[in-house]
Amino acid sequence: MKNNLAQNFNIVSLIKFTAPTAIMLVFMSLYQMVDAIFISNFVGENALSAINIVYPIPSIIIAISIMFATGGGAIVAINMGEGKDREAKENFSLIVYTGLLVGLIAVVFGSIFISEIINLLGATEVLYDYCYEYLFIYILFCPLSIIQMLFQTFFVTAGKPHLGLFLTILGGVSNIFFDYLFIVEIPLGMAGAAIGTSIGYAIPAIISILYFAFKRNGTIYLVKPKLRLRVLRNACLNGSSEMVTNLAVAITTFLFNQIMLIYMGESGVAAITIVLYAQFLLTSVFMGFSGGVAPIISYNYGYGNKEQLKSLFKMSMLIISFFSLLMFLISIVFAKPIIMVFTSAESYLFEITYHGFILFAISYLFTGFNIFASSMFTAFSDGKVSAAISFVRTFVFLVISLIFLPMMIGVDGIWLSVPLAEVLSIIVSVRFIFSNKSKYCYL
């Protein structure tokens, strides 16, 4: 069966191939925003703040999922490029079953220690009950949320990005419907939001399992796995950059929350929640494109097609440059309408969020390049370089900025911490790109 990763891509075919993954990430971010929109409008501002208080836990689950997905996806794609089809299927199955096991462990651990986790995250007395309602239900569905995120990547690796897009849209529409049902029609509050989100993960996860279990004529499908600890180790190492990124999101979200509580109280946490949801939406295009092009890079690297690698790099730089400018302009022009989805234009929350939103928007000019650089080295199975870029971008530079900028310029320092971290990270990304060009032959 012909592998779609083997085609000779031009800029049009590259956009067409990666578009489903990018759109899929946009829809994912949109239906995650739906929780915040319904909660803000039908439960209250404190409930919106609670979403951000517990967000480090979903970030950790996402981190583990993406580590296995991107690291394992690169291994499977390289196996396919080398013509090792049976090994590719066995490694794919091993990664999926390992992800499911990790999800079950998370259910047990999270359920037992949920109160301690919420207190550790810094929930105030006002926010504790909201946090508990949402997080308890989310934890119960961890195995399916991990499986759903794993298959997002593997649909691309299997050359079926459009099917992955369809299932993501189906999950998103389900999330919206059940959020409306369980928050508006049946007012279950935070529990309703968690149920809606969980069903949005569960539907595509179950369908994906059935597809890869019974569709036996595809490039990859579920078989009896062989326990190759080397593969699991390499998947974890190779996907460590993406894991680092999301673990750093958990830590920095915690820092954002604590610093905002000090400077502006619960309203400040609600404001940063809105801005961070918007960030996830606006940067999802970069994450989707980078995730979509990664299996193509991995395949051509395994196949040894140096000319195609050079072409892919040049086209990727052009596409990211265009969308970086576009996302910045969208964030400036549509800042008010985006914020008004969450809160009234006459509210104090709107006022402080809009001010921060404009400052934060500078980051969109640089984010895409850093995301692509990290993803590209993951595709080459160079987890060390990829992790280094992610670590300095999402943790080192951001934590330093968060600690020192507010001390120097007050609240504006909180909003400008992400733009400063992205600018500093560009320097690191460019250095690694040029120092590794002869090794991977993309320049």
C-alpha cells in the first residue's frame, strides 16, 4: 500500500497534508475554550479562575500523552521509511498499550490524593469546591484522554490526517453539546463542564481504538506488541521536548496563578485564564503544522532523501513566517471580540484582560519558529536538542521573566514575560538549527 508520506511535496501539497492536523488542533483548542466560555457565563468568574488553578493537572496528562505520541510517532515513521513495516506495527501497539496503562495509574493515584493535589495547586477557600468538582471527573477519564491524544498523532503517521480531523471535530461538537446540556439545561456547574470535556475525549478515543484494531489493510494497526524497552526509552527521550513543554506549562500556569493572586486576586487569575486560552487557540496552528510535517521529515530522514528535507525546511519557514504575522494581527484586531466571549465589555475583568491581551500578543511573532524548531528535532529523533529548546523556552526563560519582570515593572511584567521568553528562545533555536545543519542536511 502506497504511503502518503513518500510523495514529493511542494508548498501546496505540504499545506494540504498538514492542514487537517492544524485544523484539528484549532478545533481542540476551541472546544477546550468552550468549557471556559460556558463556565464564565453560566457558573461565574470564580469558577473560571478555578479552571486555571487545576489546569496544571491536565497539562501533566497532556505532557505524558504528547511524549509518547511524538516520540513514538517519529520512531514508527522512521521504521516505515526504513521498510520495517512489521516492527512499525509492533512499536505502535506497544506505545498505545503503554499509554493506556499510564492512564489507569493516573486514575488510581489522582483519585486517592485529589484533595492534597488541589491544595498543592494553591486553591483558595473560595475556589476549592469548584476545583474538586471539575478535577475529580477529569481524572476518571484520563485513560481515554491519553488514548485520544495518542491517536491524533498516529492518524498522521498512518497517512490518514483527514480521519483524525473528523474525529477531533466529532469530539469537539460532542463537548459543546454536552457542555450546553450539563451546564445550561441541567445546571451541574463545574461537574457538567468536566463531563462534557470527558465525553469529547471519549468518543474519538473509542472510535480510534476500533479503527486501529479492525482496519487491517492500513500502514499501521494494532497487533500483539513486543516489549522493547529500548523503544519505550527512546520514545520517552525523543518526545521529552514536547513533554517538557507541557510540564513547563503546568509549572508556569501555577506561577501565573500565584503571582496574579498576589497582584490582582481572583480577578487576575480569571484574566490570565482568558489570555492563556486565547494563546492555545492562536498557537494551535503552529503546533498543528509542526505536528503534521514531523512524520514527513521523519520518513524522509529514514529514507535518506536529503533534497526533500531541504525543501521541507524552506517551505516550513515560509509558512510559519506567514502565520506568525497573521496570528499577531488577528490577536490585535480581534482582541475585544475574543474577550467579550468570556465577559461583558463593561466589566472590570474585561478592562484588565484587554490590557494584558495586547501586551501578550507580541509573543505570536516568535512562537511558531520555536515550536517548529523543537518539533523538527523530535522528527529527527534528536530528543536532546528538541528538549533543550522546549526547556529554555517554556521553563527557564519564562520562569526568570515571571519572577523578575513583575518586580521591575509591576503587572505589565506578568503579561510581557511570555514575549520576552519567546524572543530569548529564538536565539537558542537559531543556534541549534545552524549547528546541526550538516548532521541532518536540511540546509
